[in-house]
Amino acid sequence: MSPLSVFETAVIAAATASGLQCVPRVGVGGYRVDIAVRHPADPERFVLAIECDGPKYSGAPAARDRELGRDAVLTRMGWNVHRTFSASWYRNPEAELGRLLDRYRQATLG
């Protein structure tokens, strides 16, 4: 398994500082969620998948594979998915963290 990117590490640090319980690389084989977030009341259950762009993202042969395929599979498997882009994160990390926390709150209500 590849080490976490600087971007993934930054997202995990910010989310953890905001009270989220993050676990990197959850899944089996080569199909893993970049960052999984545990449910606040049931830590055995994951409530949100945070997908980060990176080598796996840019290495996909087509935009459809990057945007639709992976998220659709995760959604069918019951995951709530939030995608975070490194360019947006580095441009305005507070706004991107706010979007992530809003998605987390929505996921915990459902």
C-alpha cells in the first residue's frame, strides 16, 4: 500500500482537529477509500468516504472513470462520498474543510 500523500495527511489532520475520527485506506485489495470517517455514536461503522485526487485519480483513463465509476460503486455499497480536490484545498482550506464538515453532518443524519 502506498504511503499517504501530503494532501491526504493535511485533510486527515484538519478533519481530526475538527473532531472527526478518520481512518486512511479502508477497503480490500486495490479498492480502498482514501479516508473513511467513523460514525460519532457508533465507531464500528463508517459514515463517510473522503476521496482525494492524486495518482489514482489522475491515472484513470477517462473522466467518467474518475468521476462516475468509483463514486457510483461506493454509493451502491452504502457509502456517503465526499470528494476533495487538492487545488481547492490549498487555495482555501477553511472553505473546503467547511464543505467536508457539512457533508459529514448530512451523512450522520441519514
